[in-house]
Amino acid sequence: MRWLPTLLSLLLGVTSTASAQSVLESLEREISTLARRVQSAVVSVEGGALAPPGSAFWARPENEATRRWLEALRIINLPNPITRKGSGFLIDAESVITSADVVRGAETCTVRLATGGRVTGRVVNVDDVTNLALVKIPRTTLPPLPLGDSDRVEQGSLVVCMGTIGGYERSLALCVVAGRERTGVIGQQQFLSNLIQISGAVGAGSSGAPVVNSRGEVIGVIVASIAPGTLFRPPSTEENRRFGTALPMLGTSLEMSLLGTTGGALAVPINDVKAVLDEMRAGRLRRPFLGVMPADRDGVEGAEVVRVVPNSPAARAGIRLGDVILSLNNVPVRRAADVTSLLRRLKPGDRIQVEILRGSQRLRLSVTLGERQALSP
């Protein structure tokens, strides 16, 4: 009976192999089914002109690789402005969510549907807090994507992203949620927080693409790339002076187009979008403005003020650089993302109580919130 252990090992090996193959085949079927369900709602978006030759943009590229590309385009006397391109998805029969970077500065844009048809979209609203935009298109019969609950997303969750990658529309990327409550600065001035970090092969043109869970629900919208090397970098001396902290500098739409596939992406949680969706549809979205840039403190609760906008509500109320925000309207602030999250629930004109720590002294300041102005194109 000395052969029995060997036979049992062989049988167990065969069973294990068969089981693994069955699991993989089941996973493949689920992903393929999910892709078919999602792709009909995904669109590509071509927005306004990024910058005509000779404008100030061409004189201030954000890294060396971009500078070389822009210089080459200038030398050959590019005849037409560069056009912003990205992705988007249907949230109802006549509304598309996309990245604000794709359509900022444009009144209309071109939307290419899954059927291959092109329609003209009207830019209804651009939200600089989430870096997203709402575009109105002629009514379509294509099924929209349902919106899920981003609060249920955890680190390690498997998700799929579908958008334009490397010039190919409706490309699928199987990704993992690498982290939550991320912060970063897009371009030269736009601070974003409470973002979902996605790890996967997300590339050029995916700005505005949906991040979908296993139930086919959108749990986030891609707004920035994390590129290896130059794009995911500590700020320069000038950026440190402006922002006061070493926040990640994220890829812009132009950089994504020039440099290709990235090392992942950051997405706005869909719950942050749902909170203002009705106002965006009505075209009257108003965001409160405090006028500070908060930053996390190492191992300590509270959000340190690393920048105060001159003449802002915060500046007029007496908030200073280096103050630590402990609470807003008696709601504790654990980290920088909490400040943004709490402000999103308020409106311009609201009067709030801000508890701060200045040195060893606790202070309570009353601040009347202003209205956030849209970024210039």
C-alpha cells in the first residue's frame, strides 16, 4: 500500500488544478459579462482647445518632457489648437459625466457614443471641487450606468475601469483599490482631496472614465493620473512656496496624452458626485469657499493650515499659516480630507465655527463662507 500516499497526492493535485481552472474560468465570465454591461454607457469626449500657439500656457510647461513636446509643436508651427480628449459615461438618457479638464473653457463638445455615432454635447456645469463636468446630449436609448455607494469601497476591492486608453475607445482595465482619502494637486493650482487611489493599467484618455464595482455600479470617476517618475513627484521650490507642503503633483490631461500609460489613477468617490448632481443638472452649482489648504499631521489628529488665500474668508477671520484646525461646526477634524468633506455639506454665506490650535492656545473663530470661483480655462 506504499503507492496510496502517492495516488492521493496525485488526485489532490488534479483536484486542485481543476478547481483553480474553474475559478479562473468563472472570473473570466464575470469580467466579460461586466464589460458588456458597462461598455454601452461609456463614451469618448472631445472638448475645447487646450491652448492656442503663442498663449501663456506654452511658456509654462509643468515638466521637462512636456516642455520638449511643446517646443517641438511650436517649431513646426502647429496650425490648430490642441484639443482636449477624454472619457465619460451616461448617467441617464441625456447626461454624461466627464472630467472638467476635458471640457473646461468650452460651451460644447463632441461625444462619441458606443454605437459609433457622434453627437454635440452642451457643457451644463463644471465643478472644480471634484474636477468633474456634466454634459447634456440629445436623448439616447443606450442604458446608463447605475451609481453605487463609494463609502462601501475598501482597500483591496477589485474594480474595472473603462475608457479611452492609448487611443482605443472603451478599453477595459482590471484594477485594485490601492487606497482611500488621497490628496494631490492637479496642474499648478487645483487641490483635490478624499480621492480613491486606483492601481492598474490606466492610461492616456481615461480622464473622466468610470470606476465600476462587481455589481456594475459606478463607485468613482477618474480625474488624474499617477505616472511613474516625473509626474508623481515632490513639488519644486516654487510649488513648495505656493502650497506649503510636499503634496503629490498629478498628471494633467495634456501630460497623459503626451506620456501615455500611467502607474494608476485617482478617482472622485461617486457619493461626492451624487451630493451635487441635482444642482449640476440645473446648472446652478455653488460651492462654499473657506480659503485654506489643509495638510495631514504626522500621527496627530487635526489639519494644519499650510496656505491661506489672501483676502479669503479664512484670512479675514484671522486664520493664519500654521494654525491647526480641530473642528468645523463642532464636528471633529481628524485629517485634511475631513475639512473638504465637511465644507461640501455647506453653502456660500453659511456662518461656521472653526476651532483651531495656535501654539498651545485653543481658539474659536467665526467665519462666513464665500463662494468658490471657477478656475480659468
